[in-house]
Amino acid sequence: MSPTPLLDVAGLETHFPVRKGLLRRQVGSVRAVDGVSFSIAKGRTLGLVGESGCGKTTVGRSVLRLVEPTAGAVRFAGADVRAMHGAALAALRRRMQIVFQDPYGSLNPRMTIRAILEEGLVIHRLGAADERLARMRSALERTGLAASALERYPHEFSGGQRQRIAIARALVLEPEFLVLDEPVSALDVSIQAQVVNLLVDLREQLGLTYLFISHDLSVVEHVADEVAVMYLGRIVEHATADALYRVPLHPYTLALFSAVPRIDPAHRRRRIVLTGDVPSPARPPAGCRFHPRCPLAESVCRSVDPPATVVEGHRVHCHVAARELDRGGTAAAAARRIAEMMTAGAADKIVTGGGA
Ligand code: SF4
């Protein structure tokens, strides 16, 4: 039996109005998130991956109600997040924190680290002055920084150290759940591994639960227990990390994986470069949203939204994957056939290169 989820998201939609003219009349809406469902058990990490603009950041912000969802349910520890207001919502926000991508933009350059860390404690009225100081020191030490950092300013720190401060700012409130929104993308590659390892250690030490948002599959591989792949506001494949990295089934997942550099020749995949741009989320295509760029698209893909097929730890939305799985054999055998079709069978729509 799967463990009780700490976070449960069902049918989440977040649409933004498009307004035009002098009267700013609404003429449409951008469907940034359009029917996303997932759950995360306590102490686990869900990686949410996809290209820029696929809606993954909006999912993270909608879960925390930093943007208001249009529809769907968000439950945290059994409580209905969308029904909360005032003091109840403020108390919930202490338990659910976010770390942003940009360690330069997310820290106010005019505030000392003490003021940055103390702000949340003051807002949530947590502890007397000496208790706040102890909490701030402890949060800094947990992230590998000395307590002397409290009297300094953000510009005195490197990018990696600033991201540690941003993590300490979240930790000082003693949250249970963190949305990590591209937490290492702005850092040098040499620093990325250190911050990823820190996040993994903190999760173990503090029993934290993560929604880890990233465009980088190789970073997610080191952190996530499960991975959900997003395309144009929807999750197209969701699987345990082990199942997804061994046996990617959705053509879009395969294309993303083919771009990940691998040192080990045994794990290299032929590069699949998708043609065309991602369609506008204001006018998503009918049927499968990936069909204008998919080398395997068939007529059914242009009109029928693919339902979920569940197999061997995967939940995949693809007509061709469903048919290949239906032919029998293992998911790995189906994945191999789909990969062969992707790299060989549709050469008119894809450009293939050497090992990535
Ligand atoms: Fe490609 Fe069709 Fe599968 Fe969509 S449903 S990913 S268009 S094969």
C-alpha cells in the first residue's frame, strides 16, 4: 500500500486571462496548468521536469497559492489548501516554503542576512529575540555557513553561498515541505552538485518533502524518488525515477532524455532534436498536445486526447505507447520499439545526431 500523501493535487488548473483594448476586456486565457494531478508522500521527492514554459513553475506556485489556481484540489496533510484564508493560510505557508532559482534576485541587497532570515520569523510571530537568533544560527549552520554571516550583506557571498542563505531562509521557519524551483540552474556546474547534495542531506536529517522543479534531467536523477514530465500544462508521463530513467515510454520523455549528456557509452542515446516550437498555451492543439512536434503522430493523435495507460510504475499519456504496451511483453520491450521508431522510422520529421 502506498504511504499517505503529504501533498495531494488533483485536476489542478491555473489559467491567466488575456486582456486587450482600452477596456481591457478578456479575450482568452493562457492555460499554464491544465489538469495536473500528483501526490507526494512524506519524506519523498517528486521531480517535475519539462522545457521552459511548460507550466512547471506555475504548478509549484499554485500549490503554495502564490498564484491562485482556477480549478482543482490541493490538499496538504489532509487540509484543503484552496479553502484556507487569513490566519489558517498564513500558518500553512510556514509549513510550505519555496526556494527560488535566482540567488541574486531573491535576496534583498539592502538587507543583512540577519534581517532576511528574521523577516519570516517576525511575520509568523515565532519566538522571542534570543530564540530567533538561535534558530537563524542553526539554519545557517545546517546549510554550511558560519553564524558570522548574519551581519553581512548578500553581495559579500558567492552564488552558491547565496543559494545556501535562501535555503536557510526557508529552513528557519521549520517547514515540512519545500518547493525547490530550479534551485541550482543559476549556479556553476561545479557548485550545483554541492547544493544538490546539501538538499538531499537536509531531506534526510529533517524529514522534509520536496517538489523539485527543473529542466535538467541529470540533476533530478540525483534527487527524485518519482518524476513527472510536463508538456504544455499537462503531465505526459509520471513514474518512479528508476522506471522513468531505465524505460522512458512517452516520445517527449525520450526526446528530453536523448539530450542528456552521458559519459558511459552504454547509456548514450541517439540525439533526437524536435522540430517546431512549443505551441502557445493560449491555443493548445486538439488531441495530444505534443502532436505538432511528435515524429510518431498519427491521425488519432490530432483529435483524441490520449488517456492514461498505467504499467510497471508508469502512467503515460500516448496512443502509440498504449498500443505498443498492448502488444504484450515488458514495458522495456515497448520502450525499445518506441525509441527505434523515434530515431529511425520518422526521419522526415526528426533530425538525428551522434551520441549525446
Ligand atoms: Fe506522439 Fe501521438 Fe503519442 Fe502524442 S499520442 S506523443 S502525438 S504518438
